[in-house]
Amino acid sequence: MDPLNILKIITTIITAVIALIIGLRVVFLNKSDLLNRWFAVYFISSSLGFIIYTIYHLILNNTDIIIPLMITAQIFFNFNSISLIMTLFVLEKHTKIAMSMKYLGTMLILFFVMSIGYFIFPPYLDMDDYALGIVNTHTPPGLLIFVNTIRILLAGYAAYAYILITRKMDGETKNRITWFSSGVILFILGLFINLTGGLFSIIVIEILALIIFDIGALLVLKGFLI
């Protein structure tokens, strides 16, 4: 395995650990608060996605399980986009309203739409790279753009809504939501960069996207610690 791929795997492991620690930290700050729970789900699902991503990139003796694992990782990444929007609904709406079929139900339907494409147009393994000891999967460009566009739009909507909420607040609450929105903006930037890296198979860009995600995650944690 070449040094860049090794660096990408190391960066992914670091990102998975950071996301898991932040997710657990957020939920234990206030287990009963629904906002904390949804942010914890966001970070923990991200962590699981990155962990599975790391695992299948290390499988060099069994091609049969790589694509199923890759799809599972992407499903976790899809769910964290849904979780991010649910944090917004919890802030804007009453808890029971946010968890109703109108809001949670709509997000679950969108999650299904984002995920089903991986089974209709499954990704495939680059066998030439695999022969060289590199696990490199390819998602059909249309599906890659479709799913990442939804992820970016959801994150963009969340960032915009957080900014609007911030303008209505003051004091500690305003500072907290400002940190949330700053973190979400970095998530959007990371998604754009990751999409670019995925489309053009540029590992350095993918590593940069992971680093930006880590910084965004730390900003969100800062908001909870205020």
C-alpha cells in the first residue's frame, strides 16, 4: 500500500475516534436532552461509518465483503445527514412535533431514497488497484453526485437555519448556536471537498476533507461545552 493510502487510513481512524469521543461526550453531558441525543447520533453514526471505511480498506484477501461493507459505511454517512437536520427540528419545534411523522418520518423517507441507490447501482471494486494491495472502490458518478448533493443541501439548510436562529438569540444560547453553525459550515466545506476528491480520485483532497470534518466536529463540541 502506498504512503498516501496509508495516510488516508490513519486520518480516517483519527477522525473515527474523534467523532466517537465527541458523540459520547455530548450525550453524557445531558442524556435526557433530545438535542444532545441527536447530535450524539450524528457523531456516533459518523464514527461507525469511518470505522467500517477503515476496515474494508484493510481487507486484502477477500473481495466478497468489501462492497457490502462500503455500502454499510455510506448508509451510516447518509444517516448522519438526517441526524443533523433532526437537531435543527428539535431546536425549532417542540420535541413531540420534531419526532412526529411530518418531520422525523419525512427524514426517514429521505434517508431511504439516499440509500436505496447503492443497491440499484452498486459500487464496484477496482481490481487493478486491488492486485497492487490497494482497496479502491468506485461509485457510479450519477449516484455519487446525487447522494452528495442531498448531503450538501441538508447541511447547507442546517447551517442557514442555525444562522437565522442565532440572530434571534442572545447571551449564552447565541454563543452556543454560533459554534454549532460554524461547525456545520465546515461540514459543508468538507462534503464539497470530499465529493471533489471522490470524483477525481485524489487522495490528498479526501484527507483534507477528513481534517476539515474534525475541525467542524470540535467546533460543535465547543458549543456544548459553553
